Amino acid sequence: MLNPKQLVLLICLFATAQTTFSQLGFSHEIGAIAGPVEFRSDFGERLNEKNNFGNSGYGIGIIHYLNFAYSADCNCYTTYNYFNDHFKLRNEISYNKSQLEHHGEWVAPYRNTPEANQLRAHTGVAENFDIGTQLEFFPRSIRDFQGFAYRFAPFISLGVHYTYSTPEVSTTYGNGDITDPANFYSYWQPDSVSNEAKSGWSLVTSVGVRYKLGVLSDLMLDLRWQYYGHDWVDGLNHQLTSNKYNDWLLWLNFGYIYYLD
């Protein structure tokens, strides 16, 4: 788990790495992203439509790109090679938050068992701060896109983020004490819920498209899949045989990007 000092150190290291790249003469782009998040976790019944769309929230972020096709030193294109003309390095600091509750067959209105009531009473919040890097691949020429040869530039990306999670766990069942296992689903292990902050790595991949808005600006649409390296992002890890995967999310980003150089 990261404490505040470690988090500041990580951000400083991130900034130092970007400064190092800057000294190599690559050009830069900055932008902002925001959009809806669907959080897939141990809450609710897997593959239930209401669960998939009900446990949702939002995400916002600041992004920075290293553009290898253009040099800030001379305001000119770099020496052509395939990598420079088809790849960009995307660095990001972002935040997402989702409200969570149980949906599906086990909390259907006709169920009046103590277990069903325990599930209905249990809610949570997944709240995550991310910092990380992705490598974006553009099948079409980045130079041609910047030169208005076409307006749309599709891309795919892959990268890793370091995620600091601060889940919130609550229940209205019994005395409402989250440390009392009797207030939660009785088939879970006693240590299945926790509001302790966690940190760890996550895998990020996305598919999207840029639209050339102007000489120095683009609009972006980006659908992200993010898979976390542990199962405590939502504050619930019930450890039953049905718990097959770690927490993950889908995030539809709308973004604006501005070219600095």
C-alpha cells in the first residue's frame, strides 16, 4: 500500500522520466479525458445485465503524449522510420469512482431469506487513482494525419498503470458494523470485506480513434479495458468458487488533445 510520501515520490519519478524524454527533442501533446465507467467486480451476479450497467461511475484524467514523428528542437519532422510514424507514448494520471451494489437473481424481490437481505444491505464504492503509461499504435501514418491527409486516425494501445485504491464498504444490515461478519452474506469467509486502501499494478488496453479538429488540436474517443492485479479494488473478495477473476472495468473516454510543439 502506498502512503502519501510514496505517492508523491512516484509522481516525481514519473515527471522526471517525462523530462528525460523531453530533452531528446520529441514533441508533446497534452489533453484531458472524461467519461462513464462500468465496474465489474464481486458485487452482483456475473453476466447479469442490470449488474453490468448498474455498477457504474465516472472517470477523469490528464494525459500527455510523446510524439516521435515531430521534433520540438527544429519544428520539423524527425527522420522517418516505421516506429516514429506509427507509435506514440501516452502517459496518464487519472481518477475513477463507481457506486456498487448487488444485482441479479440472489437479490430478486421474491427472495426474503437473511442471505438475500444481507446482500441488499451491502453497498460499496470503488475509488481509484491511477498513474501509468501506454504505447499507442496508429495503423495509418501519423505524419499524414497531422498534415490533414485524413481526419480520422484509429489506434490501439497497451500499457501498465499503478493504481491506488481506497474502497468504501457499508451495510445497513444488523448493527451496520463492517467488521462483524454476521452483517454480510453468511456463505462468505469472515475476511471477505475490507475498506483498507490497496495499491498494485493493472493492465490497460484500449481501442479508439482521433479526429483532427485543427492544426494543433484533436478530439479523441477511447474505449478502455483495465484489469487489476488484485481482487480488493471494490473492498470485496468473497473467495467462493464463482469468484474467478480479479476486479476490472470498462471506461469510455471522450478527450481533447492539444499539440504543444
